[in-house]
Amino acid sequence: MRVTLIRHGEAGDDAPRDELRSLTLRGRASVARVARALRRRGGDFTTIASSPLVRALQTAEIVAAGVAYGGRVVVTETLAPEGPVSRTLAWLATLEGEDSVALVAHEPILSSLAGALLGVARFPALRKAEVLRLRMGDGLGHAGELRWRIDPETGARETP
């Protein structure tokens, strides 16, 4: 399974509650840039899942359109910013038959999830609109491999 972790783009501070914050124009542009890069580099997702927060859903929709994803974006509470990684891993295990899963969410859940999937104690926080591609060659119960990342400023793919 390939797992692609995508942090939402830059969001504004104009909403009455955090979960209602939407992407700024700059945030939309960064997400569109990484969506184009994903399309060039194998953004053939069998599932795209998102946190229910507005900025993550908007990011997921832009990515889905950018890679010509034909399915429905799955919304799951397990990708909420402060959610327990164990719950996200359990949910991800239900998708183990999928070829390529994209998870659109927030910090600190994404860096915690990256650490858990890679078998490392700590993983640096993802920048806004940053993308990581992990390969889970031996399944979710084993340490995966960081294949590449997409820089949100340039859209360039970088290998570790």
C-alpha cells in the first residue's frame, strides 16, 4: 500500500470557530501546485480521505480534482488534528487492500502518523500543503519507507 499524507493549505483566521476556517487564496494556490505535482508523479489514488474540518475538505477536493480522482472523498473524524494515532491506524487498517490512499489532515496528527507508519519515535511537522509518500511494503504492521515529498512552495518532488 502507498500512503500519501497531505497537510491542508494555508487557512484564514476569519471564521468564528477553528473547524470552519477556510483556505486563503495563497493556500488554494499551494494546494493546486502540489495537486499538479501529484498528477505528474502517480496521484492515482484508490481512496482519498479527509478530516471533517473545512480547510482539510477544501484541500482534499482540490487534490481530487487535480489528479482526476473519480471517487468520493471519505470524511473521517480519525483525521482530526488532536486525534489519537492508534485510532487512525486502526481505521487505515480497514483499507489495507487499497493500492494508494491519500490522507488529508492537520498537525500534529500527520507527523505522529508518519512516525508511527515509518517506525520512528518522532517525525518533523509537515508544512502547510506539504505532501509525503510512504510505501508500506510489508503491510501496516511493519515500518514503511519514506519514498518522496513534494515541496509546497515549488511543487518539486524531493527524495530523502
